[in-house]
Amino acid sequence: MAAFDRVKSGIPEMDQALDNIRLGDNVVWRVSNLEEFQLFLDPYVEQAISDHRKIYYIRFASHPPLVKDRPEVKTVYVELTRRFEAFTVEIHDLIESAGRDSYFIFDCLSELQTAWSTDLMMGNFFRVTCPSLFANDAVAYFPLLRGMHSFQATAKILDTTQVLLDVYSDMNTVYVRPEKVWNRYSETMYLPHRYDPETRAFQPILDGVEASRFYQALNQGQDAEDERNRDYWCRAFSVARTMYQNGMDVQNACNQFCEIMMSPDPQVQAMIKANFQPEDYFNIRSRMIGTGMIGGKACGMLLARKIIQNKRPDLYAKLEPHDSYYVGSDVFYTYIVDNGFWDLRVRQKKEEEYFSLANTLAEKLRTGRFSRDREDRFCRMLEYFGRDPVIVRSSSILEDGFGNAFAGKYESVFCSNAGTMDERLKELEDAIRTVYASTMSLSALDYRKRRGLDNKDEQMALLIQRVSGSYYSNYYMPCAAGVGYSYSPYRFLESIDPNKGMLRLVMGLGTSAVDRTEGSYPRLVCMDKPEATAMTSVAERHQFSQRTFELINRESKQVERMGLTRFQDKMPQYLKNALLEHDNEAERRLREQGKKRDIMFISCAGLVKQKDMMDTMEQLMATIEEGYQHPVDIEFTINISENGQYVVNLLQCRPLKVFRDTQEAKIPEGIRKEDIFLECVHTTMGLSHHEKLDGIVLVDPIAYYNMPYADKSLVANAIGAINWHYRGQGKNLILLAPGRIGTSSKELGVPTTFADISEFDTICEVAEDRAGYRPELSYGSHIFQDLVEAQILYVAVFQNNKTIHYCPEKLKELPNHLLEVYPEGKGLEDIVGLYLVDQEDAYLYHDMNEERIVCTIHEQKPEKAE
């Protein structure tokens, strides 16, 4: 049949009144109870069977079946879970497979709240399902219970459906008033109609007496106006709050709030339920925009603070009070649905277009619009923050859980929050769109794929925080920021106690603490020996100090990276005392030349000398670890005042993935020296293992150094191409590259992302003094987190006594297979080598206990013919 052809509903006079149900119609029946819906459903099913239609009953709710078992109707059970996307896609696929001109009956839409606890997602479900039915010329009946939903939710349904019919009844009569009948019109169509289920008479109400009876039934069916305006989510919180204020037990309600608002991770849920009080849930809800979950990052921050508050009130008094806002995960899906991106989203989730459609969807996410209601809520939040800068942080529902940190995979965006309200709102919305688009980054997609998360719902919630800090002229920043670890598996000083933890401390915003940025070496602080460093002289401390830092420029409304000399004059003396150190040796040499000048560098020396502050940081991490019963890592800021007082702001907390050695891997005795191409001690991080090698990628440091700066990214492209060529093949690969892996600064190393190196079993950062390349064991950086989670062995190849043997020339004797794998790499053969050693006696041995690695190649020489 043709699209929009007339079909029969089983009630002839209703067909006449509505100018028939049409192919493509979604018919929503808003009823007071399902018995009212049944009066119209039974004739529909009988007529469809008589007309030999394909009939599907979509069964997902707990209410009694709406259609009895009969061979003419195919009942399809779809599990109703909190996974909105999976549920929706399964129904979408069913509609597609049913073919054209099919008939559908759906369970009650209102019961979707049992899984999603929000009208918003019910409306979103209808918004994405209705077009699929319409496109396939299907006819579908949906029941919707009156008085259970907000105007916003029913408006989504009304805007999308072709037909919406309101049903009211009293003791004697059933009434139907059409609210919407798309693309049809008659003089009496929108009048109330009287329906007789026995005779199936369906007549418009034309006289005043009958109309008064209809309105009496209508008034009985309507709830109070304030109730009809309230979302299911809001009603649930309101009821629980009232019960709590009246001294009633609300534990069951709090357990539900934990599951629908906080985290899907059972381990995290258990800790929340053990630590949170009812008022904690109410406070979160009061600072929430939209519905759904607040996401892993927000949840981890709140849980860590609550653990400290419960276990160590004395430490909690030293924390800066948080005043964050949370944009619920449902807002992300609503943004996609409202802007018409859902079909593209569904396609991108398919295996064949998982990566190829990502950029297209990312661009769409950067250009969408928010509803007026949502913008009003954003404005109220900005009014609360005044003109203080804020940061929009990713807080996806899978982020920062046990086993899935997603470190650095999604964006965080600073907002200056300066200017007019329109300017501030635009800046905020652009930041939100940027975070949403980052869900489609190659690194994020690859991360999810590798962990089997690509088919799970990954809704993006947002954590919006006031940037902790102080004003310095036109600039704004915290005194210091960083990351902390309650356990330190890499011992950068042999005498430290790893159980005491460590900090990665920087001046200014925390960007330099988690990213490997140009010329930036954060201060590594061992909590048992805070002032200890691996540097043996002031000159060395200066050379490998933090050369640049980040702060917010209030005039340009941008985050700027700045050198110390530009900012030093704006620093009050107490801040200099806390963060800066004199290079006495350089100052002495200048004095010998008759020049008197202060040479200072960032070392955070004054902070690490404050015993009370360092004790506080150690105890904070130890307390949270005790609460988690697992090592943790945190992000924090520190602000100090002129009188020496300080306050710590705990920004983030997540379980720390640490190496736990499970196997013996003793390095064999008697390995011939001429077979060793790499041997190092005390520069490795990873599990013990012994494996046969298949391939080695070597980037020549001097050749890379001599490349034009603009061309250096070609080397990263080549490494990425090799990585993706061997993806999923189970090959054992080693990468040896100069300086820092994963840096954003080409002069410090090869600017790869984790997606470029994820297939390698071992990553070696190689020093080359002639070119200024130096490995940095960036404990606490995002790239470090990736290596730990993927259990990739890390090796630093220094030019000192920790590197016992390194002979890259041995590799260059082998054929270079780069162009076979990456033909576009022509011209890079002298810089990047791909050496396949699967036919050689090539092995890697790593003993975690001894922190020793040995890599060997014993080339198989072909036997000479006799």
C-alpha cells in the first residue's frame, strides 16, 4: 500500500470522524487507566487480523499483557533496563526488520519511568521511535497514563505523533477528545466524542447537556495543576523529602536515588550507600540541571569528600567547600534527539561505521542548540557563580569507575565567565558542546572498543565547578594544583615508601600536572620524604623544572600558558616564597661577571617544606584509600593566604589501577652479550613477563631531531599507521622513540596519542643528550594512566648507568618493512624503522621485582648451501 493510505481501526464511526487512521500513523491514547485503552485496542487487533496484517506486540512493561496470546500476533519481549540507547536501538532494529505496512502495539509508555525514572527520557524514546514507524508506513498504538507526566514530556510526544486522543470516562460513558490529528481536518473532528464500546458508536458531542457531562468527567480525570506540571523525577524527590522531614524512613528511596542519579558501578553504589545521608541526595538534586546520572567524575569527587567528612572531620575542615553543579546524563541524549542527530548516533554505533562516522557526528555535536528552558537554567547557574571562572568537565556514566578511568579521553573546558550574560552563556554552551563532541574522539572510541564498552550506553553528564583560585591583576589561578596517588608503583627514588603515595605538583592550573606540555617538569613529591628529589644540583633542578604554567586571562577570556618572567612581577612575595626557588649557582656566575640579577624558577619548594600541608595531603589520600579499600588517585588545588593559611580543594577521585605482579619471570642466566640490544635497571614500570617478540619500531633520535618542525607529526602518523595495521592480531610489539611519548610538544618527543601506540606491548622513551631528548616518567599524566590500564610495559632508556646496554645499530642490520605496512611513509625510512623479528630468536624478559629488562635478538643466519 502507499504511504498515508487509509486503513481501518475496527471502529467505523471513529474512522469516519477522524478521516481514518493512515499508514505511518503513531496513535497515542492518553488514558486514566489501561482498561480505557483496552476498549480501543481490541477492535484494532481484530480488524488487523481480519485484514491479514503483520501484527507485533512490543512487550517491556510489568503490567498485565494488553494482547492475549494468539498466533496472528507476534509478541516480542524487549528487556527494559536503564540502558536507554540499547533499548531504543533494539526496538528500532525490530521496526526495520518487520518491513513496511506492519501494525504495532506497545506496552504503556508511562512504565518506561520504572527504568529511566524521568519523563525526559520517555519523551526522547518516543521522539526517536515515532519517525522509524512513520518511515516504514507502520501503524502503532501507544497507551499513556494521564497525570503522571510533565507538560514538557507530553509536549515532546504531542509534537512528534500523528494522532493523540484523550480518553475520559465516568460510571456510564466513555469520551474521546482528539488533541491532534495530523494532516486531516473536519468541522467536528476536534470536538469531544461519545464512544459506546458495545455498539462501537462514536459520535461528536453537539448539545450543551452532553457537553456538561463530558466536562464533569474531564474534571474528575485531571490532577491538580501543580502535579501535572511536575516530572516523575521531581515528584519522587519531593515525596522522599517530605517523608524525611516528617521523620519517616526513606532508605528505600535513597537506594533508588543512588541507582538512578549517582553511578551504575555496583562497587561505587555500595560505597555511596554506606557513606551518604538522605540530605546528601537532596543537596545534589538541588544543584542538578536536567535528570539522569551525574556521572563518574562528579560521583567520585562527592564520594571522596564524604568519606573524609565521615572518617576525618579534622581533615574535612581543611577542604574548600564545593559548590559544583551537575548537568544530568539525560540532557546529553536530549540534546542529540532535539537536534535531529539520533539516526546518525545509531549508525555510528554499528561496527561498520563506528570510526568512520565519528568526525561527522562530532561536528554535529559542536553545532547543536539547547532549548530555551535549558538555557534559562544555565543562566541561573551563571548568576550563582557571578563573574568567577568556571570549568566544564566531562563526567560520563562510565568514567572514573573501577577499571575504566577514561583519563584524558574527554575534554574539560575553562570558561572565563566574563562579559555580558549573553557572552557568558555562549561561552558556557560552546564549552558544553566541546565536551559532548569529545565523546567521538578517536582516543575515546578506541578506549571504549578495547574494553568492550562500545555497545554500552556512554551518556555524557557534566561537572561544572567554580575554578578555585585568586586574582592577580587581570589573571586568575590557584596557587598550585596537581594529582596525587595514595600508592606509588614507580619508585623514582629508591629509598621511598610507595605505600605513602606521591604528588605531581605544579604552579597554576592543573593542566601541566596531567598533560605532557612543552618544557614542563612538575615537582614529584614523595609523601614520606616531601623535599627529596632525584636532582643532584640546583642547576639540574632548574633545567628540569616547570618552565610554563597555565592561568586564565580575564581580558582575553582565554586560558594562557605563560613563562615565569612575564608573571613574576605580579606575584606577591608570599606566593613567590611558596612556589619559586633561586638558582644560586646561576646568580653567582652573573655576579662574577658584574651583573646582579635574581634567577628564579618554579619548584614549589615552599609548599613541600610545609609539614602540616604535606601531612594533610598524605592523610587525605590514605583516608580515601581506606574508604575505597583500594588505592586512589585524586586531583586537587591548593590556595594559600598571606598569613600562611591554606585550603585544599578536592576536585576529582577515582580508583587507581596498579600493577600487581602475578607471575615469575626470572631472566635467564648466560644470555650472550652480543645478542642483547637493550638492558636497563630501575627504569621500568609494569608486570613481569617473558615473551617472544614479533616486531620492533625504532625512531632514530638524531634523524627525528633534524626533521623540519612542521614534518615531525608525520612520524606520529607512521607510528599510528603501524599500530592500526597490527590492531587485534595479537602481535608482541616494542616501540623505541626519543624523549616523551604522548607529548603535545614536537621538540620534546613524538606527538602521538594513546590511540597511536595502544597495540604495543612495550613503550621505550629513549634519551639523546645531543638532541636534548629526555624521558620523563610522567606518573600521574593521562598517558601514564593509559599505559597502566592497558598493562603496557614502560621503559626509560637513559644515557647513564641505569642503561646497561643499548645497541639500536643491531636493529638497523635488519630489513626495514615500514613501506610494506605504510606506503605513505616513503621518505621516512631513515627515521622510522619497522623491524619484523618473528622469524628471529627475539625475546623480552622483564622482572618486576628486580626492575630489570633484557631484550635480545639472535639472528637466524641461513645455512650455506654445500
